[in-house]
Amino acid sequence: MTVQFHYAIRPATVRDAPVIARHRVAMFTEMGHVPGDELASQLLAASTSALESRLQDCTYVGRLAVGPGEQVLAGAGVHVRPQLPRMSSTGKSITTGPVPLLVNVYTEPQWRGRGVARALVRALMRWTADQGFDHMVLHASDAGRPLYVSLGFAATNEMRWSPWLSSSVEQPC
Ligand SMILES: CC(C)(COP(=O)(O)OP(=O)(O)OC[C@H]1O[C@@H](n2cnc3c(N)ncnc32)[C@H](O)[C@@H]1OP(=O)(O)O)[C@@H](O)C(=O)NCCC(=O)NCCS
């Protein structure tokens, strides 16, 4: 039997903070980063309030895929973060503005494999280009990497260090 599948993509509003926070916790949990229900609840509460403020001041821009009855099937967002002045991606000018970080890409399990995440990421790529940003960044999960590669995202030279993994700690500011 073929199940009818219709959805629309709409911008997220402040009222969507709880569902986006739930996607965020589910995403990190599926990635194996949230050990236990207590930490999941804390992350949910902290994410809900952080998203409310960032949706309010437009430093978070979200898109949601909604089915009949406004049921949310999937979501994705961009967190617009300040950066120091640098060369632009073309290497021909100086750029000083913030950089959009793609976050909270999540499709409810029963709606996966139907192109919904692809449509949401494409919508945010269009938004990024329309706003005049010269690039967008993200940290890919194993599940998400094939999608981003197929959309033209390239791996960068980012590295990571944590004080608690090292015995030598430099003088902090
Ligand atoms: C990753 C995720 C968002 C994909 O959502 P989705 O709506 O199923 O994705 P789409 O149907 O748009 O598929 C896009 C691409 O993802 C890849 N993909 C999707 N499902 C896949 C699967 N089960 N196995 C391997 N690749 C898969 C394919 O490259 C696919 O492209 P194709 O349709 O041309 O084959 C979803 O699996 C998810 O929410 N995972 C848990 C949270 C997560 O890891 N989010 C990404 C954080 S960076």
C-alpha cells in the first residue's frame, strides 16, 4: 500500500522552541552523546530557553517540515554566530559579519528516507545565499554526512582540543 505523503516547509517561530529543542535532544541522543534521561531533561530545558531567546532576536533561523494538522515531521536551523574580521571565501576582500552554523537537522524516524532533510537543508542554503553570507558551516553526524556531501558541503581543517584530555594547559586570559 502506498502511503500519501504531503508536507510543507515553514519558518520556525518562538512558539516552536520546544519542538526544536526536542529534535536537538533526540539528535544528540541518537548520536550517542547524551548518557541518560536526567541529562536529556536538563539539555531539553536549557535548549528550549536558549532557542526561545535566539528565535526572538533572529540569531536562530529555523525551518520546519509540517504535515497535515501542523504535525512537525522534521526540522533544521541556522545559528548565526559572531566572528572576528577575516578574508572572505573568495580571498579578495575583508569580511566582518557573523557566520551561519547549520544545526538541529532532525527527521522524525517514521518520515526518514523521503527527502525531507534534503529539502530543509536546501531551504537554509538558499536563505544563507539570499542573506549575502559567503559560507555556512556545520558539524556532521555519521548519519548526516552523506546528505551534506551530496549537497556540496566540503570537509574543512577544523581541529578540536579539550583541557581535560591534556596535562599541559596554557595560561588562560
Ligand atoms: C540524517 C537525517 C536528518 C536524514 O533525514 P532524512 O529526512 O531521512 O534525509 P533525506 O531523506 O532527505 O535523505 C538525504 C540523504 O541522506 C542520506 N540518507 C538518508 N537516509 C539514509 C540512510 N538510512 N542510510 C544512509 N544514508 C541515508 C542519503 O544520502 C540521502 O540522499 P538520497 O535520498 O539521495 O539517497 C536523519 O536520519 C536524522 O534525523 N538522523 C538523526 C539526527 C542526525 O544525525 N542529524 C544530522 C545531524 S548533523
